[in-house]
Amino acid sequence: MVEIITPVLLLMLTFFAFSLAFWLYRISKSRPIISSLFHPLVTAPILVSAVLLLINIDYSDYRKANQPLFFLLGTATVALAIPLHQQFHHIRNLTKPLLLTLVFGASFAVISALSIAWVLGATPETLISLAPKSVTTPVALGIAEKINGEPALTAGIVVFTGVIGAIFGPLLFRWLGISDDRIKGFVLGICAHGVGTARAFEISGKCGAFSSLGLGLTGAITAIILPWIIIYTFR
């Protein structure tokens, strides 16, 4: 059975799983907590993993078959510049607080991940792979390859981080009484990258634009600084 599984079928598996997951997400919209748990990036990977295990397909073969989607990740990230440009007049007036939040948020994301993993006894390779966890997937994979991390582990933890942020971020904002969409968006972009940005656009266009800004700046500063820190720390 495995021999008749072609790359086209594996690519179709991704589309089918995401379509089914998105349908489940839409029909549960009336119940916010349940809807968050049915986020497509939670249910779709579970469906795909179940099928791969059932028919005994190696993940590397599945990843190779879905390579076009990895390319489109970068294209989709660039497209976020459009809503960002539309909100530029708001962003320009908040340069200083945004930069302070960016530096603190991006630094804390790396430090917290490495500290917790180190305390739990993670290997150097695992630590390196976890470092870019709060950067959007195409950028994180590029960083992981440059610093000799494990791309598969990096991709997994990046998606996990984004899903957790998208699920619990809005609940945390509600609990803290934060109603400003600019704050919500920027924090989601820094902490939950692409998944958080998708969730931010569901809140409002302004929230999505500020999330795009947080995503882009976090990716840029991490891509520039993190490799040097890793090289200096693990040399």
C-alpha cells in the first residue's frame, strides 16, 4: 500500500486535513473556548499524523511532498506588508513603546525557552533547535539550518508556540482587561508569529496589522542576533 502513495496524494492529504479542520473550527465558532481547541493548526496535524502512522509513511517523505507549501509560507509572510502599510500612520506615532516591547518580548522568548529546556536537561542540539521558537516558520527554519539545529524539531515547536498563543492570548487579554487592538496585535505577533497573526486578523484589521509588525520585526531581530549568540554560547 505504501508503494502506491505518491507525493501528489501526500499533498492532497494536507489539503483534505486542513479543510476538515477548518470546517470543524467554523462550526464551533459560537463557543470560543471549544473553537480555540479546534484551531486548524491543532486538529489538522493530528489528522495528518494519524494517517501517516496508519499507512506507515515516513515524515521526511511527507515533508518532501509538501515542499511547495513551505515555499508559499515565505510568500504569505511578505504579503502581510499590505495591512501593515495601511496602518503605518498609527505605527509611526508609537515607535518608542513598540521598540521597547519588541526588544523585551523577543529576548524573553529566547531566554525563557532556553532556560526551561536547560533546567529539564535538554541536549545542546535541542536547545539550539528551540531558540527560534517565537519566529514565523520560514524564518525559524532558515535560522535552524544556519545554527545547525534540527529543522523538524524547530518547525514543531514553532507551530506549538503559535497555537498556544492563538488559543490563550485572547483569553489572557480578556482576563487582564486589555481592549486596545494595537496591544493585542503586537503581542500576538511577537509571541505567536504567523498563527497569532491569523488569529489577530479575526479580531480586527488593526489588530492584524500590528501583529504583522510584531511578527516581522521579531523575525528580523532574531535572524540577525540569534545566530551570533548561539555561535558564541556553543562554540
